Amino acid sequence: MEVINVIGRRKTAVARIYMSEGSGKITINKRDLNDYFPTGTLQYIATQSFICTDTVAKYDVKVNLDGGGIKGQAEAMRLAIARALVQINEEYRPLLKADGLMRRDPRMVERKKPGQPKARKKFQFSKR
């Protein structure tokens, strides 16, 4: 199996992954998974695609994460891994789709408008 290169996004976080067959080693920005994502919740989110398809410790993953916050990065990585698994085996698609792992979350921060302090907030109105 050759190296599979896939991208995943969430908010402003971008995850570029390189997946190949191996022993299950996950490296994120040249750091171990447990170092980069300190909490168990984030580690679970990042590896949820492997857990769903019972492919834990079958693939080595090298990840370049950029932008966003730590949770957005974990979710971007989850989407990228799900897309790579579908490229490897098309039979994983229904399993991943049922858990909602094949959908990119489209919610983004709304832009700030001119003449307002924030996106929706308005300056205080004074009648007189």
C-alpha cells in the first residue's frame, strides 16, 4: 500500500494527513498523539474513525495540523482519517457515514461588519 494523502477541515483548522500501513503510530506536527492532545476526550475525537471501523493499530498516520483551536484541529483530523479510510476500503463509508464522520462541519465564525462592534452586536442606541 502506498502513502495516502488526504485533507480535513473544521472552522479554520486544517489537517493534512499521510496514512500508510503500520503499527498504529500517530504523529502530529512531529509530536506524539498523547503529547499533542493531552485530554482523553480529544484523543478519542481524533481516533474516532479508527474505532468506528475497527482499524485501530493498523495504520501509521503523520499529521500536519494548522490553524484553529485544539478541538477544531481534532475534528479536522477525524474527518481526514475518515476520508483516507474510505479511499483504502469503500466498505467503510456506510459505517463512517452512520456516525456522521464523513460530513464536514460547515459552521464558521461570522465576519465582523463595519459600523458594529461585533458580527451581530450593535452599538448602544440613544434616542436623544
